[in-house]
Amino acid sequence: MATATAHHENSNYLNHEKGLWSWLTTLDHKRIGLLYFITVALFFLVGGIFALLIRTELYSVGETIMTAEQYARVMTYHGAVMVFLVIIPGIPAFLGNFFLPIQIGAKDVAFPRLNLLSWYCLLLGAGIALTSLFFGGADTGWTFYTPYSIKHSPAVICMALGVFVAGFSSILTGLNFVVTTHKLRAPGMTMNRIPLFVWALYSTAIIQVLATPVLGITVLLLAAENIFGIGFFDPALGGDPVLFQHFFWFYSHPAVYIMILPAFGVISELITTFARKTIFGYTAIAYSSLAIAAVSFFVWGHHMFVSGQSEFAGIVFSFLTMLVGVPTAIKLFNWMATLYKGSINLSAPMLYALGFMFLFTIGGVTGIFLATIATDVHFHDTYFVVAHFHYVMVGGTLMSIMGGIFYWFPKMFGRLCNDAWARVSFVFIFVGFNVTFFPQFVLGSLGMPRRYFDYLPEFQHLNRISTIGSYLIGIGFIVGLITIIHGLLKGEKSGPNPWGGKTLEWTTASPPPHENFLTTPVVTAGPYEYR
Amino acid sequence: MSFKPLVLLSLLLPGVAGASTFMPPAATVTAGEVDSVYAFLLITSLISFIILIGGMIFFVFKYKRKSATDKTAYITHDHTLEFVWSFIPFLIFMFVFAWGWKIYHDMRHSPEGALEVHVMAKKWDWRFLYKNGKEVTSGLDDKGQKAPATMVVPVGKPVKLIMASEKISAGSTDPMDRPVLHSFFIPAARIKQDVVPGRYTTMWFQLDQPGDYWVFCTEFCGSGHSAMKARISAVPVADFEKWLAAEGTGEMTLADKGRALYSSKACAGCHSADGTRVVGPTFKSAWGASRDIEGGGKATVDENYVRESILNPNAKVAAGYPAGVMPTFAGQLSDDDVKALIEFIKTLK
Ligand SMILES: [Cu+2]
């Protein structure tokens, strides 16, 4: 729509204020979104390098490029960086920050200052966590299981405190999203008209607000035990090591949905736009997100089937976990049904969305193998689990981040990325991903445990395939990065709505003006009115 | 459309139905059962995948954008369809849930009369202790390489493991040398159980095929984690008996060692072995009995109960007996002593 009139055309959020300082003190949700983009991308680079180091070490039996001690650290930092600094903030704090307010027709989030503070919390948390590298590095794995992690080591303390501080970033973002969604919707934007990306972020935000404090307390207890020797988790001091696992997973299981729900939201946007078709089952998708968020609080024990928890607990957790499978299946069927009789455009963002469906389906069905308690006893803590959660987290979340970036890039920067190169990046990432992680299902089934520095000679063949795949993924992301940089500098001008999207962000100029819309939009219909 | 996937399916299914596709050969009855669930899951997953992704690919080609002004159907929902694709997965999930539960129940309950072996995990090695005092540790092979400890078990007989986590060196006072989590995993038996510091955990299996099997540690425990392996050698019963009685057997059985400690550590002053009541409860027929606990609740006298009673006597006080009378023996009895006392109490039927 013609909200961008000629004489405003050159004023947008990017040139509204100038200079580094204006960025570091910005209260504009779009700029904060971009600050998150840059930080998360940097952390992704760091986590990715650790990933490639892991795979390179595992290329051959025995010591390949590092010692077992170094390996334990590389593995820990890969996991911790990717989970806490990349995937958790990835979609909500970057794409969500940028687009949630615009999609509901708001000028900004409800608490812009808290929004900026959240970014500094992430930076500070990351800083503290990475300081641990100067103390010899933490080698506990990203799960910090006690009593192994009780070593009075400054490295573990730094990691724990870093995670604690970064957690506030997540809480503040979640708080902002909940309030923004409730309070700042444009006239006519009823809850039944908000885009599914907003629904997904909203469900995620609830988990962020409710679950993250538990993680905060858990890592504080861990830090206290490391610093003061208070026996919460150490049996020698009367503590209970398994209690830590309960605490940890009480957060970290819902956190899995902090990581994946926003991805679901992105996919709903991509599929509708590129099939140019209204979403099939809006209500089902919206409420299944909420259902997943709710049930996710009661399934943490599925990480502990062999921890020594009671048989009864195991059965209850297995049952509840199965229930999460239903809303997840519903979403996949809805997306597929949306394609039916659509007009499908296979641009790069759509390829990422379809790739997501492919990988996420595999991640999803293998989740049932793990929820089934008898098979989980075999697969638990083997490479099967590693493969499963990479199919979900990387195949799911990272694919949708990439799809989301290429989709919203023209809106964010007013330029288009080269679609052909973006598709090349997809092909490398998609193929590389399957080459890397499919063999890991087989390795896990054969019995290779996770977090293994070395393995039996008969596992070498599959490990080699996996390592080669990881290099393909690396190439894919480099191609993607170059495509993005090229788009920033040389990309074709895009206009307000290059893909023919129907949600509100496509009605404003690209890049959007300082407060998103020149006149507050009035909403009269649902988000996907392709008639 | 429906033709190609069907051909593919018919090619794949027989392979999948071979039950242990991708799995190591199953060596126990339980493993066979796990493999049946696994095969079922594999087939249903494959079918779901073909429906979802096959459907997706089909639609992508069929409804490829033809012009920039394509009109599309405006379909918002369909209650019947939505019900079907929620309910069918739900049924399948409930079915595998129940099936998995049944097998898990069997995994958790060892049959009566299983051969009991104590298993000790430490950074980064396994150690096995049989009731007759025989101990198996890792050693060196002919090439001077570390040879993992090999637990020998009889084929076709249930074996129950009582597992504990230990310090690297038994008497160590180094605060850094603390027992950590490990996990005992036998891929061929499809079974694993965490070894948790400060308590005993148990698991059981019955190997039906003679042979050598791997044991891996599956709970990250430091840089030696992947080197923390053991072997299980399943041999015919007669060979097992011969092996058990042969060289390397301890001077006394665990129960005899326990009996000696019972006298030397003055347990006998407060606990009788013949049923008479002294200061504390008698040990006779104590094993497996259910105790009322002071302040409410019940506890079964099992490995963890006895261990706790010895190391932390006031954690659970047997009803009708004075609290604070029994001294703690933490620090005075080694982990192996506690096991010996447990085995002694077990024998007092
Ligand atoms: Cu989980």
C-alpha cells in the first residue's frame, strides 16, 4: 500500500540517525534486531568453527588433530555457544524483534529500553562465558552434569554465570513480546488475525518467561557449589546429582521449544507467501504452538529414562512426550495441505522452507523412537540422539533462519539477494546436512555413544562420511554469507513487496521508516488473504 | 503418483522388517523385543515420511507457479481431515508408548535368582566383583596396550548388576577425586543404566548367544570417556563355573568378609544374626523386608537402604528403635566393605 510516499522515500530506520553511537544506544526494535543479527552471526561462526573441529577430529580413529582434553572443551563450547548464544536468541531476538511489531502494526515493542538492555545482557553473558577460555576452558559438555561439573574451577563458574546473565536477555525479550502482542496491536488486529509468526513468538515468549528463571537458579546453584562448596548436587556433601538433571531439563526441555517454535512461525509465513495461498488450519497451527508450549513443561524426564529415576516417572514422561508429537504432526500436515492447489514459487526462501519440512519430518519421527521408552534405553546418549536433535535444531531452526533471512532481507535492507546464489547455499547446506547427520543415526543405532573422542575402528567409515558432509555445510554457509554481503552492497532494489506477501510488513516501505508505518494501519482481514 | 512410492516401499519393507536394520545383532530376548518396536517405528516413520514429503514434492511440482497472477484456492480448514491426521498419529503414539512401557517394565525387573555381580565405575575404568570374591579388572595385553576388563557370564542365565561409582583411588582424600556419573551400555543387549555416585543402581540382562560383547560408558565423564570400555564374555554354564572357581579368586567370599566385618566393627553388639532383639533390628530375615520408618513411610531393606543405614544411619530410622544410637561408619568402611556387609546380610535368610 502507498504508505511510503515520494518525499519520505529516503528516510528510513537505517539513515534516521547516524553513527556507531546511535546504533549502540538505539531503542528502535529494528536496529536492535540487526544488532542481534550481527552478534548471533558472529557466535554462529565461532560455534561453527568448533563444529568443524569436532568433525575433523572424528575423521579418523585415534587422535587426529587434538587431544582428548582439548576435544572435551571444543565439544562443550560448540554446544554451549550454539544453544545459548545462537539458536535461543536466533529467531526471536533477531527476526522476531524486527518483525513482530511490524506484523501487528505497532511502532515498536512495549519496552524499547528493556529490549536494548536484553542485547547487552546477551553480550555480557557471552563475554563472561567466553572468559572461561582463559581459565583453561570448561570441559563438562553444555549440559554441565554434576558431579563432574563440580570442580571448583573458574572456567565452570564463568560458564554458569555467563549462562545466567544471558538468560536475562531471553527473559526480557519474552516479556517484551508478550506485552507487545497483547497491548500494541493495530486497530482491527484481533488475536485471530495476527500472523502465525507472531503466534509462534508469543508461545515461545511464554516459555522464555516461565522457564528461563529455573535455568538461572540452576546455574547459580551450580556456581555456588563450585565457589563455596555448598552441597546441592554433590553426594559427598549430601547433595543429589540427579536433582541437577531434573532442574537442568526442567528448563532445557522447554528450551528446545524456545528453539523450534519460532522456526515453525517462520515456515508458516514462507509457505503461505510462496504458495500464494491462505494457510490451511490457522487456528490449529496457532493453538498447537500454545499446546506444545504448555506440554513442554511436563516432559523433561524423558532425558532421564536411564538416570535411575523411578519406573513410574519414566512411564509418565514417555506418555507426555508422545502427546507433544500430536501438535507437531498437525503442523506438518497443515503446511503440506497449504501447498495443495497453491501457486508455488521455488525461490530460495521457499527452498529453505521445503528443506525444513524434509529435515524436520525426519527429526520428528526419530523423536518418537526416543520417546518410546524401550527404544530410548538403547538410543539414549548415543549418536542417534545427536543426529535427532541436529535434525530438529539445525535442520529445523537454522534452515528456517536462513529462509527467514532471505525472505525478509529485501524488507530489512531494501535490496534483494541474488536468488541463484541463495539457492546454491541451500543445496550445499541441505545435502551436506543429510550427509553429515544421517550416518549418525546409523552410528547411534550401532551403539556409538555421543561425546566420544575416539571410537571403534568399525565406526570409522560412517564417521568419515559425516565429516565430509560437515564441510559441505560449511561451504553452504560461506556461500550464504557471501550472498548476503553481496545483497547488502550490490543487491537489486526491491520495492516494498517483492514476494507478494500479505502480512503488514509488506505494506510499508523497504527499508521501513523509523516508526514502521507513516500512518497506523487499520486491519480489516486475516493475515493470509490470498483470494 | 501413488505408484512409485509403493514400489519403493515394497523394496524397503523387507529390509526394514529384518528388525535389526542398523542395529548390532541382538543377543538377548529383550533386545529382540526392542528391535520389534524399532522395526515397527521404522516402517511407520517411513510411511509417514513418504506421505508427508512425497505429498510435499508432488504438490510442489503439480502446483508450480505458472504466472505472476495465478489465482489459488481459498481453503482455510477441513475438520474431517484435521481430525484424521491428529487422531491417527495419536493412536500410533499411544500404541508404541504402551508397547515400549511393557518392554521397559521387563527391563527394570530382574528375574528371581539372577547371578549378582558388583560393578564399579571410575574415571576411566570398569571393575567387576563376583560374590565369591573374584575380581576382574582391566590389564595389559601382549602388546602392552590396555586390555579392557572382561566380565564373564553364563549363557542363558539372568545376570543382575549392582553398580556404583568410585573415586579414582579408593582411599583418596583429594577433593578433586570425586566419583562422577557413568553409564553402563551393552549395545547387543539394547540396555543401559547410569551409574550414580552415592547410591547403587541396578540392571539385568540375559545373554542367549555365546560370544564377546562391548560395554561402553555413555555418560560423559571426562577425557577418558571414550576409552572407558569393558567386555562381556558369555560362555556355557560349565565353563563359567570353572572360570569362576579358577585363579584370581579372592581369599574369601563377599559374605564371609562381611561376616568378619560384622564382628570386627562391632555391628554384632547391636544387631543379632539370629533374630533376637538387641539395640538395633536383627539382621536375620531383614533382607527384602519392608520397614516402617520413624515419622511415616516405608522402606524395603535393599542395597541402597543398607548402604544408607551404615553411612548415614539417621537418614531413615527404623520405627521402634532409638535414633542417634547407631554411629555412622562413613570413612571407616570402604566401598567394598559396605558391599561385603550387604552380601552378608543377604545370606541371613
Ligand atoms: Cu527434551
